[in-house]
Amino acid sequence: MYCVRQVTDQLYWVGANDRRLPLFENIHPIPRGISYNSYLLLDEAAVLFDTVDWSACRQLMENLEHLLDGRALDYVVIHHMEPDHGASLQAVLDRWPGVKLVATAMAFRFLDQFGVSSAGHERITVKDGDTRSFGKHTVTFLTAPMVHWPEVMVSFDQTTGALFSADAFGTFGALNGRLFNDEMDFDRDWLDEARRYYANIVGKYGDATQTLLKKAAALGDELKLICPLHGPVWRSDLRYFLDKYDKWSRYEPEEKGVAVIYGSMYGNTEQAADALAAALVERGLTQVSLWDVSSTHVSHLISEVFRLSHVVLASVTYNMGIYPPTLDLLEDMRALNVQNRTFAVLENGTWAPKSGELMGKFVTEELAGCTLLEPKLTLKSSLPAARAGELEALADAIAASVKGE
């Protein structure tokens, strides 16, 4: 059974939703599923913009058969060759033997590396700024390397103002019948997943994203739609999402607030983290969140670090080092290029507290533009009531920093 949505005159969404996949890229939990967006233009030429993951191939083919209704498919534009978008390409080539391929030179190289057989299909290599007319619609191709693979390009339909943005402006989550951003409460239901998607999939490449944003800005009022490869199509309030991407790609916090992330073996460090979070709220901070590093997937923690201005790392000492899940988080922060955050440290160790020193060194030496607040709070097994003033002092320092005092 086909399932399509009309985007504009002559342009259709022909993608699919996957609610069975537990992990995106076999890493990131997606309990709400994921959409694979593919778009079909029915102009004088029939043009398919990207395919879908192999798990959704049947749906794509039924959608195409329905809309083409016996006419030939003339072109496939490949924005990104990652298999969640390119795995069904072979089925499309086999079904429509006369179809031509449009992509960057590197995308064609990746196509060959993935073993896609395109013998007999014309390859049209495009560069930044090239244009092609498909009838009423003229499309400009714009390269977007490292958003988030080096072969990526986006394309702009000058006729409708639609930007086919590849993995930029994507979001975790199945669409569930709602295709457009104005058919949903995005801020309430989708923003966290959009941020988690950006931070973990594209987040390392802030400079490349800024370059793409400049290309989008150059389109001015001609930009009417953003059609990503995952998540909703944006047809209203584009500035809202563009501003989010601008903040995230400049590593600027969305909000002033504190993420307290603790690693606790027997509950004592957790207890101190809980008390610290309460003390911060008592000081008037409305954005305070508390996370157990052992039971929270790191993708959510990275997303929260992208959201908030301050991070408290509370960790036990483990084998004279940082608690392994906390160390994993720090390594992910470095890999994803986390910058411009303020950190505070709480350490615990029964006989030789060491994690605070090591976490502080990591923050100041491995994360660009990050600062470390004093005082450091050291626990030896637990925090007795007699030392509650030390936790209060740390809360004072954090609250003052958040408020800019």
C-alpha cells in the first residue's frame, strides 16, 4: 500500500517510517522510530531526490509505482550516500534501467565502494553552484562537505524555494502521518530529538554547518521550504529552526542552566548530586537537570550538554581514575567538539579521591573554550552533615556563574 504526501505542486514525499529499528547507526536509541525522507518531483522529467534505508525499500517502491503510474523515472539526485539513504538505490536502478544519476564526484566514488552496480546508467557529476532544469523546475546544487560526510551536497529548487538539505535539519522520530512542522507541536514534542540528532550526528562539524547556514542565508526570501532526509519538512517559521542550528553549530548554549551528571557506585555520590541540584534550584535556577551517567544513554547526555551553559561532573574514583561511564561521556564530548561550557567538579573516593583532578584536567586541556569553576568538592565515601557548607559554597559559585554575577 502506498503512503505519500504532497509537498508542493509537482513535489511529493515518498519516504517511509521505521519503528522497528532500536538503534540509529547501531548506537543511538530511537524509541520513537525514524523517518527516511525521499522526494519525487513530477515535472517534464521525473526526479527522485534520494532513496531510503533497505528496511523501507518496499514502501519506497510502492510509493514510486503509484505516483509514476507507468511513466519512467528519469533522474535520481544523490545528496548523501550513507546507507540509510542509499541502500535502496540498487532496487531503483534495477527497476528503471534508463534513470540517470546526479551526484558529486565523491558520492559516485562512495557508490562504487558500497557495491552499487550502475552500469548503463548515465552519471552526471555536479559541482558547487551548478544548475539543471527538469522542466518548470530549475535546481541549483550546493556542496555541503562534512555535514556530516565529505560527499554531501544539498540542492535548491528555484521554482518552489525548496531546499533539499540532506542530513542537515534532521530529527529523530517517525512522522506518524504528520509531515510538516506546522502539523505538530515541534517545541514540545520534537525539539529534544532534533537537538539530540544534531549533537550526536552532526555536532562535531560546527564549522561545516556554519558554512551551509551561510549558503542558506544567501537564498534570502527565496527559501520557502526545508526538506531534510529525516524528520519534518519545514514550511513555516523557518527562522526558528535555522536559529537553533546556528546556536548549536557555534556551540552556544540554548539556555542558561546546569546539567548535573553523576556517576555513583553505591549511592553516596548520587546523594551529594541530588543535594547539589536542590541547592541550585533554591538559588533561583529554573533550568537544572539531574542525570545518572550509568543508566542514561550518552546521546541524551550530549544533547543536554549542548542545551545548557553549565555542567557539573560528579564522579567516584575508579581504579585511581575517572569512573568509566563518566570517562566515556568526556571522550564523547571531545569527539563531538563540545565547546564554550562552564564545568564544576565533585569527586568521591574512600581512600584516594582522584577523579576530580583528572576531570578538571580533561575539561581544561581537551575541550576548547571550556572553563572550570572553583571550589572543587571532595567526598571521602560520603558527605557528612558537618561539611554541608562546602556543598553550599559550590552551589553559590555555580549559581553566581550562571547568573553572570
